[in-house]
Amino acid sequence: MKLVRYGEAGQEKPGIFDQEGNIRDLSEHIHDIDGSVLAPDSLDKLARLNLNDLSRVEGAPRIGPPVANVGKLVCIGLNYRLHAEEAGLKIPEEPILFMKATTSIVGPNDDLMLPKGSKKTDWEVELTVAIGRVARYVEESEAFDYVAGYCVANDVSERAFQIEGTGQWVKGKSADTFCPLGPFLATRDEIPDPQNLNLWLDVDGKRYQSGSTDDMIFGVAHIVSYVSRYMTLMPGDLILTGTPSGVGFGLNPPVFLRPGNQVRLGVEGLGEQVQNVVDFQR
């Protein structure tokens, strides 16, 4: 299934894509797409619905982030070999964890706002994992049982905030609009092998990132297991699994986002996003 939330920001409705790419309304069956809906029993009930019986959504509504009420945004740093090399850093011996504020979450095609004082805002296309069951001390061999599905994220990063001064990653990752998600959440059955997906990102039509999840240092199963050792993962929590090479600060000379840029990105089987870069707006 490809689950989607559509409508104005803060008023999104739950939906599902049919085989023709139309959005079908799920409002009569679920209140929203959140952690309670991502539990296995709830997903099984949705999978048994006849989509032709659901109302078709007309027009081209705004697409919101595919998961509502996200409790935690857990991120993995330097998780692609080529990205670690372009950053001039050694390959990590274990996953690098950091958090990103949930207030950074927006829809996949919403504007990307540069925060006040930004000089080095950068891009990062990432495969994102949605948790569907409470996960504590999960064995790697059982990790996929706790995965509800996958979506695309742009882990937008202000490198001066992240690296310079006190060098706090969360500070450089958490500005409003710094986590576009979607366009949809694909349930786990839609992506049988998350370690064999192409990822890409363009700025103003120029390809900067082009990689594959097979370059991950730590795969999805390992990441879910590892994170669950250090915190309880709840249904609806999201894990951003890292980005391939080609980020702006790794180029020579570096390239950063400016108002008027357009960012387009995607992950194989999970759709694409388009963001217009604008100055900060209250």
C-alpha cells in the first residue's frame, strides 16, 4: 500500500493511492495516518479494503507528510561509505545517532525556508524507515517485523549551525521545513529489499546526488536493532538512514542553497519531492 495524507497543512486527511495513481479517501476507516494505524493489525485491515469502494479525491490537493504525530525523528550520520569519504572522515565503527526536531517536518513539496542567519544550508536525500511496533532490544534477525514502511526524506542541514561554533548536529538539522517527508509511505511489502534502492537529488536541474542504498555502511535491519538498544522506538517514530555522496559541503568549491533554487529528489519505489527554496517567513 501507498499511504498518503492530503490537504492543507494541519488539516490533512488520510488517503491511499490506487493502482492508477488516484488518491482514495480513507476518512471513513481511519482518523489519520499515525502510529496507531501503522501497527500490523491496522495495516492488515487497510490492505483488505476494496479501493474501488473508496471515494476518489478529485483535483491535485497539497500532499502532506505521510505520517502524523511523529514522536521521534532519529537520524543516522555518515552511513554511506562515499559520503564519509567526501566529508574526509573515517568510516564509523558503529552507527552515529542524532535527533532532528519534529517541528522540522513538512510535506514533500512545501517550500524550503532558509533560517535566519543561514549561509550554508545543504541537502541530503534519505531513505526513511517508519516503525510499526514498540521496539526494545530488537534482534537484527527480527528487525523487519518492527518496520511498517518507508518514505523519502530530505534531511536539510545548515552546515555552519551544525559544524561551526559549538558544533551541535541537532542545531543544524532542526529548523522549520528542514524535514520534507513523502509523498507517500510505502508499506514494507512494497519494498522487499531496502538495500537495493537508487537515490538521487537535483538542484535547478543539475544532478548532485546519485547513489544506492547498497552503499550503506549499516543496513536497515542493523539500524533498527541498534537504535532499539538505546531508546524505545514507538509506532510512528521515523529513522532517517543517511545520505549518499554529493552533498553541497562536500563539493570543491562547496555549493549551498539560495532563495530561488529548486530541489528535486527521490528514492526508487518511493516517489519524488520538489521544494522551492525561499527566505525565512514567519
